[in-house]
Amino acid sequence: DQQVKQNSPSLSVQEGRISILNCDYTNSMFDYFLWYKKYPAEGPTFLISISSIKDKNEDGRFTVFLNKSAKHLSLHIVPSQPGDSAVYFCAAITSGSRLTFGEGTQLTVNP
Amino acid sequence: DTEVTQTPKHLVMGMTNKKSLKCEQHMGHRAMYWYKQKAKKPPELMFVYSYEKLSINESVPSRFSPECPNSSLLNLHLHALQPEDSALYLCASSQDQTLGNTIYFGEGSWLTVV
């Protein structure tokens, strides 16, 4: 049972444009959501998080939006840069710090 | 400093070998984690240590044996592994298990079982 889903395995955007990565979840007990970025042969790097009591969190070029009623969150990157090319994982936490990851979306930003 | 250091980066072992993966953090974090990631799959939680005590074991086979010698170190002892155990093993840490604490990952140890 995949509780966190990233339905787009890949996304390609032009440099300078907006990248929108989507994530859906099924478990209403999730309290906290995180986005991680992963380059090949490296561990996931934390990007940005959002608590379930908020609907938006912004950090520089990265903004995460949470729609609790739709059980949907998205990561917006604007403007996108070639260095943003990586796999992006959405993750959700319940109590006990169990991180449940989505399958990941490969973002490619073309110069 | 948000560094979680894992050694070795690469390990090849036979099915009868005994080896260990090591993880270290000096952020004063009291929760440490082992995750396993197979190719093109998301990381999966294996173990959680909280204040040096095992708090979560996600039904991991006994051929994987975690150990937390002190608050900065986390080991994963490997014995009689199978080829299907070949994967990227990720260590992570967080302040503690309180919701909202960021979980930081190391770069991982690539394990190949032959």
C-alpha cells in the first residue's frame, strides 16, 4: 500500500521556468511533510518542510503548498536552474518519526 | 554543521562474511535511523534509535543487527546476507523523534553481496 505517491516519474522544464512537483497521500494521520532532493550516488538532502497546520511554506526559490482536503502537496521551484536536476522525494511523517517516501520524480532542467 | 558521515562508501561482501556499516554525527542528535534504498525505489525505514535505545524495528531480518554504542555513533552489523540485500544503506539523524524535527541523511553506503 503506497501511502505517499508521486505519479510523475519524470519532469522536464526549461531553465528559468517554474518546476512543479506533485505528491498525493492517503494517510490522514500524516502530520508533517518534507521534500528531499537526491543526486545519484548521494543521500537525500533536505529541502523544505511543511506542517499539516499550514498550507504554504516558502524558502527562497522553493515553495511547498499543502491541500489537506485533497491530500495533496506540491513543490514549486522558481526560477528553475540546471543544478536543480535531481530526483525529488516527497516524504510524510507520523508520530515516531517514521518517514514514508514517495517513489520520487526525476527533474531535468534544460539550459 | 548538518553532516551525517557514513563509512565505508562502498562495500562488497560474500554471503558468509561478517561486516559492519558505520554512521557518525556530531550534531547532538538523539535519534538515529537506518534506511535501505534499492535502485529506483524510495528509501525504506529499517531501524530507529532514540536516546541510544532501539525504538523501531521494521521487521528487519536478523541478519541485520543494529548497534548504537553512544549518542554519536550508529552501526549496522551484517552477517550471512543474501544477494537481494544489495542496496544503498542510508543513515540519518534528527534532534529527537519529536514531530517537526528535520531528518538529515548521510551519503549512504553502497553494499553489494556476492
